[in-house]
Amino acid sequence: MRFLWVLWVILMAGAAQAEPDRRYCSSTKWGHAHCIRPAHFVYDTCNAIKVFSERHGLDSAFFARLIWQESRFDQNALSHANARGIAQFIPSTAALRGLKDPYNPADALEHSAQYLAEMTQKYGNEGLAAIGYNGGERRAEGFLDGKGLAPETVAYVPIITGLDAEQWRDAPPKTPDFRLSKTQAFLPACYEMARNRRVTALKVTPPAPVIKPWGVQVSFGTSKDRARDKANAQTASCRSAVKGRRLDFLFKKNRVSRRKGFYFGQYGSNTRTEAQRLCDRMRATGCTCLVVQN
């Protein structure tokens, strides 16, 4: 018994000693790895911003301002649009840019710096790169062709750059001033800004169900609960046909009104033929359904 107690003490001491050594590091894709230690997060994050921006030819203060606006330096941030981590990469963009873990602040910052530098070079200035980062490259290119921007992006650009989007497109400044402070150098100004950051506890969410390529649609509603209730009512007479099948929910934005959209309840199928057969069986017992391609 005494041996087990001593062993437990040793293991706990080892774990406590190891925790301060925990760190997040960038990949070596573009140079030496740079790490951020949770115990020194403010110091290491500001230094990482400086290192990565200089490595990729990006203005350090512009980069810091953009990251601050994106996440307030919160490495666990998760937006309503599913943008993740300190640099707010959505999963599709992270995959496209080769970022494996958006919640690794060091690696996310370097991928963000490289992406912003690439767009700055592509579009000609930091303001247009900010548009691309917030609204997507397609929206930035449309804006250059005279199209409009989403209200969020219209507000986003001057917060970071001090100039509105039209100025960056039509009459960009030759030497923009992105300094964090008129009196302090970049690093001390960054430390001061970052000390007030707020960290969100990382939420563990179950993976989303895999949606099959075809579906038998039976209901819709403004929430999952309403769509589920309608599905239960619609399939009351054909329960035997859908027994053992999972009811999936797909959210689609409403393109007509200002409502956010609808949840559609459906039974998934791998092929159109399979979906049509299920729908036919349901109709034969009095249910209404629609075969759709996802």
C-alpha cells in the first residue's frame, strides 16, 4: 500500500513538473519552428506575431491588429460561423492552406501571416488583403470589379486599417501607419494590448453526422425541434417504412427574406434509386415526401 502511495506522489509530481513545459509550436514549413508557451502566452504571442510577419514580409502592427480583431488573441475562440482559434480559420480554409490544427496558436499565426502576405502581394495592399481574409478571396475580387461587400466586412476594414474599403481600392495610401502606439515600439505596445485578452474554455462538441448524397425530405422548420416535430407528424402513417432510419437535419439559408434560414428533415440515402424507393413506400401509406440531392 505504501509503495502505491509513493508511486502516485511521483507520478503527480512528474505531471506537475511537465505542465509548465507544455508549448505550441509552428511547423517548419517556412523556417525554424517558433513556439508559444501557455505560461507566457502574451509575451510569446506578440513575439510570434513579429517573427512570422517579418518572415513573410507583412507589417507586424497590421497583423497584430487583424488578429486582435479576429479573436482578441483567444487561442480557443469559436465563432458562430465555425471559425476557429486565434486566427479564426474555418475548416475549409484551414484545409486549403494546410493548417492541421487551428487551435495551435503558433501554427495558426504563421499560416495566417503567410496567407495575408500572399493576398497583400496579390491585391496590392493590406486593406484589400483584410477584405479577402474576412470575406473570402472571391468577395475581394468582386469588390475590385465594382461589386459590394457584406456589412461585416465594411465595418471590419476600417477597424483594422483606419481607412474604409473604398479608399484601399480607389486611392490606397503609399505609406500606411498601422502602429499600435505613437510612443511605444511594437512589442511593448503589443504586450499592453494583449494583457487584457479573454480566453474561452475549449468546448468539446460531437462530430456532425455524415450527410448522405441523397435524401427523402419530410419536413422543415426554423429550428431543429420544429423540423423534428413536423417530421414526426408527417410520418405518423408510414412509421414502418422509416423504422430504424436516422432523421438528418440540413440547414439552408433563406435567400429571399431576412430570416436566417430553415432546417430540413430528411432520411438519407446513398443513391437516388434508393431514396426514390423509400419515398414511394412512404407515399403508398399516406405520407408526403420529396427526393432531394444534397
